[in-house]
Amino acid sequence: MKVGDLVTLSAKGHSVQLNYTISGMVSLKPQPFGMIVSHDETEYYPYRVQWYGLPYDLPEWGKAGTTKDTMRFRRYELKRLKLRSK
């Protein structure tokens, strides 16, 4: 994955309890999605993702780089967003 890719949570990402703020919104239509805004393999959570379509701000907590709409992830927690054609 690279900067600019559109992503959503993977099955494993949904099961990680710390991602509850995003995984709890899968029933929303349209479903929230994110864009990778930075990638740094030297970090424990190398992917920083900015989320769109969230009804409220994400809580700011321990991971550096976590703000009201941005959160950090490991690779296995994310999958590429599949866009459906109309």
C-alpha cells in the first residue's frame, strides 16, 4: 500500500478492540473510508489514515498522529477500498 490509496478496515482490523470507533460504523451508508496520508516503516503503526464519512470525531489517544479524523494502523488492519461501478 502507498500514500493516496483508499482503504477500509480489514476483517482483522474490525476485530481489534482499539478500532471500535471505526468498526462500529460499518452499518452506515455510505460506509466510512480512509486515505493513507503517510507511511513510515520505522513506526510500530506505519500507516496514518485520514477517515471520511465519520459522524463524529475520533478520540485522541496514545498513538502519535491520532487526531479527530486521523488514526495510525498496521498493514493487516487495512484493506484497499473496492469501488463499485454503477
